[in-house]
Amino acid sequence: MELPSIGVIACGFAARTARCVSQSRLLLHIQAGARTDLGRVRKNNEDFFAIDPALQLFVLSDGMGGEAHGEVASQLSVQTVLTHCRQGENSRTTPIFGEPSPDVSERTNRLASAIHLANRKVFESAASNPEQSGMGATIVAAWIEAQRLSIAHVGDSRAYLLRAGSLEQLTADHSLVAEKVRVGILTPQEADASEMQSVLTRAVGTGSSVEVDTDEQALVVGDSVLLCSDGLTRMVTDPEIASTLLTSTSAQESADRLVDLANDYGGADNVSVIVLRIDDKSESVFERLKIWKRNSG
Amino acid sequence: MSRLVLKFENAALKEVPLGTRPVTIGRAPDNDIQIDNLAVSNYHARVYVEAGSLVVEDLNSLNGSFLNDIRVERAMLKDGDAILIGKHEILVDQAHDAAQPADGVRKAPAPRMNETMILDTHERRKLLDMAAAAGERSQLAPERMRVPTLTVLRGSTDQKEYRVAGKLTVIGHSKMATVRLRGWFTPDVAAQINKHEDGYYLGRGDRVPKINGISIHGLTKLNDGDLIEVGRVRLNFRYRD
């Protein structure tokens, strides 16, 4: 399938990465791979993703609303997040939307702000175009600064972290079944079997405001980060995701294999994935000494 | 006969028939529907019939009246509508005689279930109230009132005691680390502590930490008094007043 990404995945963004983390001993190098696919059942792809290699910003969205308006919602959401984060980087006076949290970094708050703005834009677009009424989107975004991974999300698109062989879901789905599991009135097994899996409790653009969840992680060499739409997680189990990430030789291979797996299992929905692999750029002690010298000099 | 049904967390608390006289809603005891909650103004809103239509009017309340999740000053009501005041819901039931449940009337064709959709207002509100109740319960847990701290028992760190604040607390050599470890070969991120809804969780970074002498597998919840070992550093996790 054709990649609808805005920034094409660049191979050569290590240089920028290196500059960002020069105070640190290790140079984290981020290798990104991504793919979106129609799946085997749907007639149009309402998923959308974008990667900004310079900013190390990764955004994925799954649109909803009939007659191709899901695409409008997901594209508008992703583009708004990218634009707002870029503006935030260029000018500290860029306004913050939504209530910033004292629990997370400025970057993470900026990412949440971008989603608040995306919500407003999609909501306003739907309000002024009656044919778009009811459109909305999920969104999951990851932003890496030095070793800090910022995550923000709304809906049931997910972020995972694979570390030392074990896969951890970083996001809590904003879906009816997941919320019921969290308050203890549904078991995870019942949730998996439920017909209500497509019912979201939060989405971008369906209300005048939205609550955005954030998370932060410290990255280490060897980590993999996965952002995906529910077209993957409805079809492929967590252990299968983990083993695919572990046995691929590159981020792009991981992305391709995950999409293929979802399609092999029926491809009931559009499926999109962004895979990030965290590698070490500075391998030798000699390299480390050079960095140390540069920093202290 | 039409009626208003006052509900809280899914339980019907009171029914008030709708007649020619306006129905008043508020915290003061002389309201037709009294809601004893600080989020509700003394005289919060009223519902009355005007030119054959049922109308809700907010009486300039502090926290507002919401009709199907939209804040309203004055709005026409129809059967099945939900007025939200504070955490209480007031359902409009005009089909009472027909013994039809208020939310039993489908206004739109049922969506195909494999098509993603957003939860309707009633259901979402119910769920939010449930979650809020769960949240209030967990806030009563003793840990929530106290400050989590890490005290260094052994090892080379930049401080002897740390307050654990925010979603992410890094233990390592990195500049972003809260607990900064010294030494040439200490990793940037040796371990990390993440704040979740129900407490603090320890996870590995480049090192596998131990809690009370046992190596952890995956994220592990920290309890008051736990002894954490990361490499050669020993930390005591404690909630303090």
C-alpha cells in the first residue's frame, strides 16, 4: 500500500539525534519503520500517520465517520499535531491548549496541547460542514527528546514498549470494554469476546473538548516502541507482536511483518503501525571518551 | 403522564411528575428536586412547559446545566433527554404511560458494530461517574495523601533523599535522572519508576532492579517500606506525611 505519510521516513536522521543527546553517554539512534494498509475488508483507509524525523515525532490516527470523513478527521488530527509541535519548538510563546500537567515534562505537555488543538479543529470542521457531522479519530503520538519518550493518546490506538523481551502496553484504551475492565465489571476475556469493542469513550473531534492521557518513559538501547491502530491489535495477540518485534532485523521489517500478520488473520480493519528501534550509535569506549572530551571542552 | 427522573450513578432517586407548574432543581431544600451536593447551586435550574414544549432553563448556576453533554442556558427538551447537573442526571420521560423505558427509543438506525463509534452521552456519563466513584475510593487509600520518597541507604548518588514526583522518575547517570548515579560505567537509565493511577511501579532500564532482594520481572508495584537495589545502590521507598 501507498504510504500516506507526510514526512517520508528518512534514514539519515542520526546526525540530529546525536546532537540532541550529546550530554549523554550513549547516543540513542532511532530507526523508524512504518506502514499503513487497507486490510482485507474495508473499502477505504481511514488511518493516517506521519513522521517528523528532525523532531523525532511520530503520530498515528484512526478516523471514524462514514463517507470518507474518517480520513478527513485522521489527517486533520495528525497534521495539526505536527504543526503545533513544530511551532512549539520554534517559539516558546506558542499557546498551550488544555490544562498542562505538573506531573510531566514541557515536551509531553506540548504533545497533549497539540491533541487538544486537533480536537478543536476536527470538532469545528464537523460543526461547519454538516456532511462531516459525527466524524472523529483516535490518536497516539510519540515524541523522543534525548532519552525521554513522551506519549499522548486518545481512543483505542495504542503505544507499546518492548524492553528486554517483554512487551508492555503504555496506553489504556478509551473504549467501553477497556474502561469496564478497569473498573472491574468485565474480565479481559469477556472484553475480547465483546461485540462492543468498537465503542470508544473518547475520541478526537466528537466533543468541544477532550481529555488527553499522557505517559513518559526513559529509553534504553535495545528498546522498541510500537504505535498502532486497533486493526493490528484486534487481529494479532501481544505475544505475536513481541516475537515479531524481537525477530525482525529492522524497524521496517517489523512494520511490514505486523501488517502482513493482521492481514493473514483476516485484515478486518485498516491496519497501521509505526515501529521505532532504539540503537546505540556510540559503540566503543574510545567514542565515549571523544564525546566526554567534547562535552567538557 | 410525563415525568422527570433524578438519577445518580444509575440509581433512580426520585420521580417528579411534570404539570403546569415549573419544576425547580437546586441545593436549597425548597426545590422540587433537591440535590444535596456542593457542585449544585441553591436554585440551579428549572423545567417548565412553554407553548406546548418542555424547556430547561439554567438559573445562572455556577457549574452549569448540561443537556446531552452540552452546556445550555435554555433548551427545548424531548423524550429521553438527560439533563446533567453536577454528577446527577435528570431524565426526561414523556413516554411513561406507554411503559417504555426512557432510553428505549432509537433515534437513529443502529450502527454496524464493526464500525468504530463514540459512546453516546448517557452511557459515557454513567461510565464517567463509575470511574469517578472508583477514583474517589482510591483517593481515600492512605498512600494517596502521602509523599513517596527514596532514601539512599548505600551507593554513590547526588543526594541522600529524593522526593518521587511526576509520572517518570529515572534512576541512572542521565541528566534527566532524578536519582543521579555516579561512576564511570553506570548506565544512563538503570531503572525507572512510573506513576500509575493506583500507585508507583518500578521497571528495569539497563539494569534489572531487585525489590526486597528479588529481581523484578516487568513492572512491579512499590509498597511502603520496600528496599530497592539497582546495581550497587540501595534505596528505601517510603510514603511520608
